[in-house]
Amino acid sequence: MKTAYIMMGIQGSGKSEFCRRFLPETTRINLDTLKTRNNENRALEDCYAQSIDFVVDNTNPTREDRARYIPASKEHGYRVIGYFMQSRLQECIARNNLRKGKERIPAKAIAMTSNRLELPGVDEGFDELYFVANDGKEMTISEWREQNEF
């Protein structure tokens, strides 16, 4: 079945690394590389038209952000799987500080995203939802539970 993967988590939480490790053959849709929502929309429409599996590799911190992708994906017959990355602010800032050049995000921007972060729920339309713990070396995937911590 066609699958849409939705990543969630603050900058530095490991979303892109997760995509490289666990979804390497999946078309990656990311605003950092596409630059505009218009380009993102075209990429999504291409995936829908060609029935290609894709992963939205953005922070997607709020239900409103995620609603941009979930209903449309369901309408196109996709199964929607969400991955919520453990998002401990100080750990994410420390990982971000290892980035070079334009890849490094100001710590203030990471904190602002963290302040907006809303826990996801299956009621948003996810067919499957997972929590990903990231200690910087290993990523551990577990089924979503309401008591997961950021």
C-alpha cells in the first residue's frame, strides 16, 4: 500500500538522520531543500500522481502543521505513519551546534519550535504512530503511548 510518512520534532532531534537510516528509498519532501510551499505542494502532487511513497521531513510541531498533509494523503489512498522524535531542547541544541554553515539553526529558533510542539494523536488521522528516542548514536522506535516524553 502507498505510504506517507510524517516526521515530527524540533530541529536537531534527528528527523533527517532517521529518514536516511530507516527510509532511504522513500522520496523525501523537505522545506529546507524545496525552499517554498509552492515547490513542496508540487512535490506532493507528483508523489500522489505517481503513487510514490514519501516522507515529509519537516518539524511539523502542531496539529495544524500536520493537517496540511494527513487529510490529502488519506484522500489519495495513502496509509499515514507518523514518527515523533524525542525532542529534549538542550540535547537538540547540542546536536545542532555540531552542524556547519547554513545547516546550523539559531538556538532561539529551536526554542521557539519547542514552545509550539504539540504531541500528536491517532485522532489526527495517523494509521500508525511511533515515538523515536535518540541518544545521538542509537534510535529506538516504539509504539506511541500517551505518556511519551519530549
